[in-house]
Amino acid sequence: MNDKKKIKVLVCKPGLDGHDRGAKVLARALRDAGMEVIYTGLHQTPDDIVNTVIQEDPDAVMLSILSGAHNALCPVIMEKLKENGIDDVLVSVGGIIPDEDIPFLEKHGLKGFYGPGTELKTIVDFVKNNLKR
Amino acid sequence: MDYSDLIHNLLEGNTRAAARLITLIENDIDIAEKIIHAIYKETGNAYILGITGAPGSGKSTFISTLTKTLVSQGKKIGIICVDPTSPLTGGALLGDRIRMKENFSLKNVFIRSMANRGQLGGLSRATEDTIKILDAYGCDVIIVETVGVGQSEVDIFKSAHTVIVLMVPGMGDDIQAIKAGIMEITDIFVVNKMDLPGADKKVADITQMLEMNMNFKYKSEKGAQEYAKIAQWTPEIVKFNSKTGENLNKLLGIIEKHKKFLEDTGINASYQINRIKNETFQILKHKLTRKVQQLLSSNSTIEEYLKLVMDKSLDPYSMANLIIKLLGMD
């Protein structure tokens, strides 16, 4: 029996973006790094995501967005998390995030911004080193 | 936040408190003990449904459909989905929520994914305690989905009132594969994906298998009280379509019938006793294992015993007896 604290991560695809190869590869990599990974599937609304965070109580949320809707979706998710008193969860967004959008997203408390070509180890280390609890 | 504050909030129906407490229970058995101690009086009201079946038999979709109906009846539902932990890395991929995308509101449905963290039997160490948290949280029905089962993942039988096993047409081998374990603990067989060819044959296969099980039933009627539940109840078989909800009312009727059977025969009460016994045994096992491990790693006498066993002047059984003496438990 293993009672050691496990890092629990939620991997999400918000919005109408239907391509989740990246999210699946990431989920697999985090799993292989010994984390418990929940993947919720495509087309999640900000409310879906926040509800899942409340129930599953993960240490980190990894959003994967390729559709260009990150500036619209991410602030809403962050706002709703705050409304529910959730401030100790690492929230990261990756996928296709243009450099010029990063300062805006950072202002809303997001981190990461890893895109195609990133080594999986980089993301695994990022999660391990940026947990808020 | 301190866990006593969380318990206070849990009893007021706070969702986030329930979630945090489950995390604490999963990660630390010493805190789990304190939490359960504090909430135990508030538990025992929920009806527990165990859902099990081979990987891909449609457990998550089935639960989603069932939950939608139960919610429409005004019930509050808790769902615990257990998935396997990798024996190599300790990681896990929990994907049951993917197929539970009905727009359930936070107020009526609480879904929690869990990794089994290496525990055999189809559940995780924390599952039983998580059921208690959701019970105290106010869930009327708690649905527990086991990991996809093979042959002996039968722990759900000890935790649930009603055990539902999902089968699918065309998987001819699965009856064969599960005849010794799952077959014996099932209250209701659901032949899921009934629109696929072979559903009627599957029903016939199960019927035949149950008839062959009469021998087992006869034996258990004479003896073990803990098998009273299986001995007196003849499992029902229902064809089902999780996508369309076909035969849903029939299924709900059978669940209700089984619930009434447990109450009317008084089996429910004796079943609770067995459940408590089993749970206490598991806790004892865990505590004693830890005690033994502590002793083995700290006591220098053990080293001497080991040398004696190496010299063949002692054998492992005798060494075990000496260790029991050291523990003061002989």
C-alpha cells in the first residue's frame, strides 16, 4: 500500500478545439512521471473545468488550446476558480500560444505556455517545480 | 485549512470540503483515521451501488445514463471511479470523466476519480473511506465504478449493497474468464450494448452459467452466513443500451427489487456486520503490517535471527514465531 502523496494533474481541452493529440501525449508523459492524471476529453466549458477542479482537487491544471481562443477562455477560467476560492492550484496553458499573448495571460495568473517541439521532460519538471502546495 | 474546519463545512454540504477531505484520506492514513472518527456518526444513509465489468464494457457511459435518471428523481449522487495505477511508474491515467459529460450540476452530482495505487481487488485503499465522506456529504446514492475487472476483483462485493456487472455481446470469452470470481458476487447482470448482435445469446449464456451455479448456492445456504445475500437472491439479467437508455425503467425496477429484498429478508443488517468486520480486518492488517515493518527495520535482534536462519539453525517459520513474541502478540 502506498500512502505517499501523489501529484494529481488535470489535463483539459477547453472550448471548441477538437485536436487532442498533444493533450494525450502530455497526459501520458505526466503519468509516466508517476503522477495521477485526469483527462476530461474535448469541448470543456470553463464551468465544466472549474467543477472538475472543485471535485477532483488536483495540484495542477494543464489547459491545451490550439484554436486561438486562449485569450477569451483562460481569463474566464481563472476568474471562476477565484470565485470558488481556489488559489493554490497551478494553472498552465499550452498548445499554440503566440508570444505576444503571453504577458496578458501571465497577468491573469497562468504559467507554462509550452508549444509544439517542447521536450516532455521540460513540462514534467515545470509541473514538479511550480506546484503551489 | 485544518481538517476540522473541513469536516464542519462537509457536514454543511460544502463540495470543496468534501474534495479536500478525500485528498487527505488518499494521501495519509493517519489523518484518514481522525477524519473518519469525526464523521462516522453521520454515515450509513446512502445506498451503495457497485458497478463492475471488463474494460470497455461501458461502465462509465452506463453510470452517466443511470445518474441522469436518478438526478431527475431528485436524488443527490456521488460517483467514485477507480482506475489502475501503473506498477512501473506509480502514475495513473484517470479517464472515466470523459464519458460522463452530461451537464451535471455541482449541486446534485459529485464525481471523483481515483487511482487504485497498487491495491488488488478492484478498489483503492481509500475507496471505503471516500464512500463515507460522500455519505456524510449527503449523497442518497453512491455509485462505485471499479477498475476494469479480470477474474478476482471482487472487493466491491464487500462495500456495495447492490453489485451490477456489465457484459457486452460478442465478447464470448468473458463468461469463461470470470466464472470463478465475478459471477458469484453479482446481483444484477446488465447485457450492455444490446443493439449489437449476440445480445440474446449473451443472456442465454449467463442464464446457463447461473443454473450451473446452483451447486455453489446449495453449499453456501448451509454454511457461511456472509454468503446469505448470494444464496437467497437469484441474479437478474437485463439487456440495456446506455446510449439510448432503452430498458432503463426495467433496470431501475430490478435495483429497487434488490434493495427491497435486502430489507425484507433482514440480510441488510447481517450484511452490514460483515462489512464492518471486513473493514476492521483491513485496518488491522494495515496497522499490524506497519508495526512489523517498523520492528524489522529497527530491532537489532532481527539481525541475529537472520544470521541463525542463514546458518540453517533456524527456519523462516520459527523466525516468524520469534518475531511475533517480540511484538508481544503470541
